[in-house]
Amino acid sequence: MGSNHVAIVWNPSKTSKDDLEAALADGVGDGELPAVSWFETSVDDPGRGQAREALDAGADLVIAAGGDGTVRAVAECLADADTEAALGVVPMGTGNLLARNLGLPLRSKGAAFEVALGGDTRTIDLGWADAEVESGRCRFAFTVMAGVGIDAHMITETDEDLKGKVGWLAYVESLGRAVSASDIIHMDLTVDGEEVQRREAHTLIVGNCGILTGGVTLLPDADPADGELDMLVLSAEDVGGWLDTLRSMVWDNGLKRMVGASDEAASSDSVEHRRATAVALDLEEPRVLELDGDEVGESDHVEFSLQPGALQVRVPRD
């Protein structure tokens, strides 16, 4: 599907405009280059304002060229604007979580531009977190995962070399270190307006997508277009609980699903999986809230929700 006016929102800390222009030319190939506008992000504005400028300029395709923070900011603007303009992604971060979950090219900016300019358009949902942080009441979008405790950032920053060598065990090592160093979080959960549930856990993750770096699936039932959020509560308290967590993640929700022996996320004594459309979280004390691997501040009250069909995203052709 072609575009008449393409806007590229790019992060100068990840690449140069010259490199992007060269990659864009590779992506276009022998085709005709559409009208292109460039919008550079800044420390103060990682992409939302630039995406708004792009829409005001008439762009019908906004390409986020950067890491997860840039993608999240642009997606947030497009979803809030209720626009028909599509989102393209040229991933250049360490996690590139949305790109991984949508099967976008990760190693070639030219190939990513080719998909953004000529791929299929897929409708996906977008997660939102309304939170009280230090600066006041804020509303943030997340494309993949949000969490407190041993959250998405801890997982996505797991040692890359170790991931390549031992896969899941790299996350086990990372989470094991985090569990030993973290406190139990006392939380009240309200899921889809039901009665408040008291939990004592190390982490809560709410996600719209489930795949992490290295191809590891943390939320096995997550589908970015199913109109639901997936929730994970991790509450391992000792060695036995951690072994139960390991078994649940690697076996029950990993290998068994790969061979077709299980078709839905399995919970255990230390791992709780659940699906919802809205989750309200109250904490006894403020904790760092992270969205798609970025810290956005500390909060003791967060409301997670989903905007179904919020984004039109360019993906590889079938």
C-alpha cells in the first residue's frame, strides 16, 4: 500500500539523517520516492510532538526511526489523534519490542523502510497507563508491556551474549538476580471492575504483546489485536518458588506449547497468568513504573487499559 506523504520521526542519538536517507533509498529501490518530511526528536520530546507536526503537515504514513521510546511516543500520538495515518517502524534500539512482535526486519534499515513503504497494513491495539507520578497525573501509552517490580526493562536488558548462548536461561539468571535483590510488593488489584484482590508479589506485568528479545515469550497468550491485555504476577519467595517459576515459564508455557501439548498460558503457585481489559493497581508505597522498557517515574496508583484497534501498522506482506 503506497503513501503520498511520508513523515520520518527519527532519533539522532541512534543514527544520522544521511544514513537514514541512504537506507530509505535502498527501501524504495526502483520505485518512486513519495514526498518525505523529516522530524528530529529531542530529549524533551521523544516523538509525540513531532508526530503531531507530521499529521498537521498531511502525512499519511509516519515512520518512527529509533528505539522503543521513539516508537511508543509516535504510536501514542497517532492513537490519540484518531487518524487513518499508518505507523511504520525502522527499529534501531536494543529491545525493538514492537518490531519483534510484528515480525519486522531488525538488522536492515533498508528492509525496514521497504516494509514501511510497501507492506501490508495491520490493525493493532494499544495499551495505556494512567498514573500518579512525581509530576502529577499522567497518561502514557505502551505498545508491548508495562510493569512494576522485576519488569520489562529488567528483562529486556538481560545480557545479549548470554541470550544468544543459552536462550531462556539468560532470563532465568537475570530474574534470579532481581528476585534476590528485590522486596515483596504489597498490591491491591482490581481486574475488570471485579472485587479487589490482595497480592504480595515481586512483579506485575501487563502486556499487549508477549515476545521479548531472543525470541523468548513472556506472555504466551498475548495477541496485539485481540482486544485484551495479558497480566503476569510473579510471586516467588524462596528457592522453591523460584524453581516453580522456572518450571512454569520454561516448561508449562514454553516447551509444552511448542510441541502442541498446551494451548493457553498456565499458572502455578508462583506465576499467575490472566487476561483482562482493565487493571487497576494500588501499592502501599510508590514503585518505578516502566513502559516498553522506559522508566516514566514512581507511582502508587496505576490504571491500565486497552484501546482496541488504535493503530494501523505496516507489516511484512503475507
